[in-house]
Amino acid sequence: MPPQSPPVAPGCPWHALAAYGPANIKWCEARHCGWINEPANAWSNLAFILVALWMLRRSRVLRAAALRWFAPTVATIGAFSFVYHASNVHLTQLLDFLGMYLFCGLLLALNAVRLGWLRARSVGPALWIGALGLTAISAALVRLGAPIQAIVLFLIFGIIATELLCRRRAARSPRARAFVVGLVLLAAALVCSVLDATRVWCDPNDHVFQGHAMWHVLSAAALLASFVHYRQFDGELAGSLRAPRDGVGAR
């Protein structure tokens, strides 16, 4: 189990929020007594914002409204993660997890639409209800000392499983290159984050290159790859508004 985050020192910004509890993990980067106390881990979240802007521009030509959730969801991940690493307290860590749950929920919901389990118009409500529910569960589990980071891994396995099921049911196999690239980037991001948490890769005074900061940059690239993968289903997802597949959700 990675070390728990120490409390924010009195007199430092975010000290009042620290009264509600610390984050359940302390990343390698040494902290400043300031509004941004982990510079590398905080500013590296700009990668998500840049990816979100690219997605927003590409989304203008898409017909499926469900795919337009990509840009705001990725921007939310970047904003919430920035606030978390600027403060490193329990409450903002939950925001960080809310962002991750929203994105994982988006991919699961899109796969559910492709499988005919969910209407495209229900993607937004489904991912918000699911993400808020998981955040509430995480708030309870972290008080019990549970490693809530594992929830994200289970969601990723769910995305992979439903993607494989979609491919199995598809009349024609969709292109998989971008999906595979995304998985490779995500695996590399996870390795960097684990090396940071276990202190294998750790220079606390380096405020430019940190393992967890690389998790942000590589994860942002992985999310971009996932957008490239899912936009090939634009017509299918747009059509699901009019004709649910196999009659599922038609009632």
C-alpha cells in the first residue's frame, strides 16, 4: 500500500480542506506550501486540456451526440486532477476520481449502445449517475483503508471485455489499431505511476519529470486514441437514436 498523504501544514493554502482528511496516497514529488503544492503533477494535467480542445474541434463534424461527450469529459479529468494535485486533500481526491469514473463510464456506455443495451440518448444520464455513485462508494471505502485506485482498474477491464464482445457481435470487424495503441499507452502510464508510488522512480525535488506526471501525459494520449477509435462508430451511434439494435431498449 502506498504511503498516505501527510496533512497540509497550518498556514498553508488548502489547510482548511485538510480537516476533512488527507488523500490516501502520497506521490513522490515534494510539496510546496502554496496554492500549487505539486507543480509537476499539477501542471502535467494540461495534457488533458490540450487533448480535449483537439477533440472539441474534431467533434464538430460528428453526427452522434454521444461522441460529443468526449471533449468535456476529458477536460473535466484535467481540471479535477489539477485541483487535486494542487491541494492533495481527501475532498479534491474524490473529484479526481469522479473525473476518471466519468471517462470510464463514457466508454462503457458507448459499448453498451453498440451492444444494444442502452439508448444513445441515455449515455449522458447513465455516465453521470454511475460516476457519482462510484464516487460516493469510494468516499466510504477510503475511510476503511480500501485501495480505491483498484476501482479504475476494474472499470478498464470492463471496457476491454465489452469491446471484445462488440467485436465478436459485429457483422464486420471494426478497426482496432487506435484501441490497441490506447491500451499500450495506458499500460505505459500505469507503469510510470506504479514506479512513482513504490519510489522506484523518485526524485522528490524534481518538479518537471515525475512518474505520476508521466501518467497524466500518457493517459491523455491514451484518451485521444480512444476518441479516434470510437469516432469510427459515428454512424452506428447516431442511428441508434432511431432504431435500437435487436429491439433492446425499444420499449
